[in-house]
Amino acid sequence: MQLSARNVIAGRITAVKLGSVEAEVSLELSPGVVVTSVITRTSAERLGLKEGMEASAVIKASDVMLAVE
Amino acid sequence: MQLSARNVIAGRITAVKLGSVEAEVSLELSPGVVVTSVITRTSAERLGLKEGMEASAVIKASDVMLAVE
Amino acid sequence: MQLSARNVIAGRITAVKLGSVEAEVSLELSPGVVVTSVITRTSAERLGLKEGMEASAVIKASDVMLAVE
Amino acid sequence: MQLSARNVIAGRITAVKLGSVEAEVSLELSPGVVVTSVITRTSAERLGLKEGMEASAVIKASDVMLAVE
Amino acid sequence: MQLSARNVIAGRITAVKLGSVEAEVSLELSPGVVVTSVITRTSAERLGLKEGMEASAVIKASDVMLAVE
Amino acid sequence: MQLSARNVIAGRITAVKLGSVEAEVSLELSPGVVVTSVITRTSAERLGLKEGMEASAVIKASDVMLAVE
């Protein structure tokens, strides 16, 4: 499957925290570069997400804001 | 300034492509990990974005989807 | 590839309109149910999107608002 | 009321699942085409959402990604 | 029509800037509080948006980030 | 810090409601103009958000939809 989202970045899951409706997942993209994702709990269980698993972060280019000092 | 967005990841701008309305900016977060951002051209000019400049990617956790093979 | 996005709905492309920066794509999900997507022109060309092609709409559950009369 | 969102698609609610802060609502757009929405619990209660009720899915065109095999 | 989006804030349009694909609309919510919206040009023309017109800003609660000094 | 998001609007927090994974925060931008934000509970605690505190609403222009009667 190919996606229109511009950012599909491979990484490894380092933590999964399940809430009542949502789940918080940490994904290491490279040493020291970790991104946090909040998805629905149903999706986290459907994908069987676990610590140590390989997964990709999928982010639309228009959802990436920029900040400068 | 502190932001509620969970992901504020420092990087370096590797490319800025100005369109009529929008600007496409590539940001290297670490060697080989590059994220693409599309913002309005007005914002790119307001922030004075240029190749080589330090900038951070700001991404809400709910805007990070996950994919597994 | 499996996605955390809750909505992956198969359809057929009925129109592709390329702008300078963006592309507007119409996707028929079922007879009379058409959804419009705006993606970057680069992505539309990368995916080789054409009228008549099969494609899926990928929509996060948190991006679907509801309206009632 | 007219909205700038390009996609306003009529359907019928087939399920409502309430969480502590959020609610998960399934909406059938046509036979076999169901979209899932996650909104705040407060909104679900404010709109009085119930199974069997008519409602529309409101989705910005820029929130519809595309996937091809 | 009632919307699940938590923020429906009435205002008056103070500027409309039409681009090739998009339109940039400024909406005054109260004296000195102006919000900028970028929608597709097609939507701006469909809604007939003009300076001085009454309109509401519709913003999902999950799209409002917070910043503190 | 300067952000690419077009809307950075100063206000005062009037309410904070904590859920298991998320928090609902009300921010008064001017007398009678209140915006509601839903962020992760972790972020609300990290920023130490409390009633009466000064904070800014940060909203991308592309996340502001418009409605007209």
C-alpha cells in the first residue's frame, strides 16, 4: 500500500499506554528521536501494538508545524 | 514558550520550496530521518526559513498515525 | 500495511484536478457517495492517480465531525 | 448553515460508545460503507446522538488521505 | 444544523485573499481578536465569502493547541 | 519561539477537566469569546495548566473552518 501522506518514517515501539478510549504509543525513529502518537484504543489492539515491535509513523505534511527560536 | 503538542523535535532545514500559496520544507531530525512540512508561504517568509537553519518539527500526538506490516 | 486510522474505505477515482501546489481528487465510495480529498500535487503524481483507478480514502476517526439537523 | 468543509455526507448512526472524555460513533453512509468518528463525550451528549438517528459526516478535504495498492 | 465541533464562534470577515488553489480569510471574533482561516478557493467561492460578512469559525477542540510562557 | 501556525491568540484559562488520557481546557480570548481545547492529560500536567493562568491558543489556519447562515 502506498499513501498520499508525505511522511512514512520507520521506527520501533518503545512504550504503549492504554486509556479507556485512547492509547499513547512512543516510537523511536532513530537513537534519541522519539515521537508520541495518540490513537484509539481499538486501533492499538487491532494492530496488536507491543513494545519492541517495528512500526512506521505516518504524518501528513500539513500536520507538521515548524518552530524557530 | 512551552507547547501542548507532544512532539517538538529539533532538526536542521535541508530544503525550502516556495509555491504560490504554500511552502514545502524538509527538516532533518537525525542522519537519514527527514520530515516534510507544508505550511503557508506567508508563514515560511515570516519565519525567514532557509536551508541550513535550525528549526523544530511541532506535531500533535493525535496527528501521528501508525502503520505496521 | 495496516494503519491505525480507523477509516480505510475502498472506492474508485472519478476525477483528478491538478493545481500548482495541490491536487483535488474525487473518490466514489459507493453509488452516490463521493468524498473529496485535497493532497499535495507531488503526492498525486507519486501515486500516479488517474480517473477510474481503485483507491482507498484513509481518514482518522478524530477527523470525522458529525452534524445533526 | 453552510460549511467550508468540502465533505458533508448524510448517513445513519449505527453505534455510539461513550468513554470518559471521548465518544466513538459509527455512521452508515450507504449499505456497507460505515465511517467511525471520535468526538468529545460532551459533544455526543450535547447532540443527543443515538443509534438509528440521522446525522452527517463532516470531513475537510485536506483530512482525507488516499492509499493505492 | 448542530456540529460536534466544540468551537463555533461567531465573527465578521475582515479580509478575503484568493490564491490559485486556496483562500485566506480573516475573521474578527471580537475587537482585536482575529483568526485566520485557509480553506480551498472552491469553498470560499461556494460560500460567497466577502469582507464585512458575518461568519463563524468552526474549530475542533482537538485542533486547538495551548502554549504557556 | 516563533511558530508557523498562523493563529497564536492570548487568553486566560477558565476551566481544566482531566480525563484518563485527555484533558479539556477552556480558554477565554476576550470577554464572552471562549475556546475549548482537548489535549493529552500528560501535556496538561506537563504545562501545569490551572484556572486563572495566562495561555495562548495555537491553531493552524487550515484547521479553522468557516460557516455561514
